[in-house]
Amino acid sequence: MRLDLFLKKTHLLKRRELARELCDEGVVRVNGVPRKASFDLSIGDELLFPVYNRILRVRVLDIPVGTVAKASQWSMVEILEEKRLPVDFGPGEDPTIPRPKPPTEH
């Protein structure tokens, strides 16, 4: 199965287009090597890719046939590692500090 289709069918990424873009940028790695979206995955391959503010490293346990229910997505992959990335806020945009309310006009 194609790499981009696997990422979409197993619900690891929401859109196949996003999976294709990440593969084209070279940030999706299969067994440590950047691969294109058309790469043919097999059972036992290890994937490393970014998902929003984290990086996942997963092992392919099964290749899906047809549609995969969201409840059974974790039977297809095993999470080996999950790293959280720090969110880069601009100056003065600390989310822990409440923002002042704008003045109201009466």
C-alpha cells in the first residue's frame, strides 16, 4: 500500500493531500530514509513523521484492506515513540497569561 494512503486510512493524518505534502517535503521517513508518497509500505516498517505539535514513530503491524474504523486504527500501528514539540509563540503571546479584554463601547 502507498505511504500516503496508509497514513490516511489508519487515521494518523486527516487528509491524504497532507500526507502527500509531508512526503514531498521529505519529513516522512520509512526505516530512517525519507520516502515519497508512492513508496510501497510493508508490515514491520517503521515510520517517523510530524503530526501538528508532536513527532510520532510507529511500526506498521498490518496493512488495511478497505475502510478502517477509527476505533480499530490502533490495531494497524504500534506507537514506538511520541515527542512533543514546544509551541513557538511570538513575543508577548504567552498562553498562560490572560489577555486584557478590549474596551467596550456603550
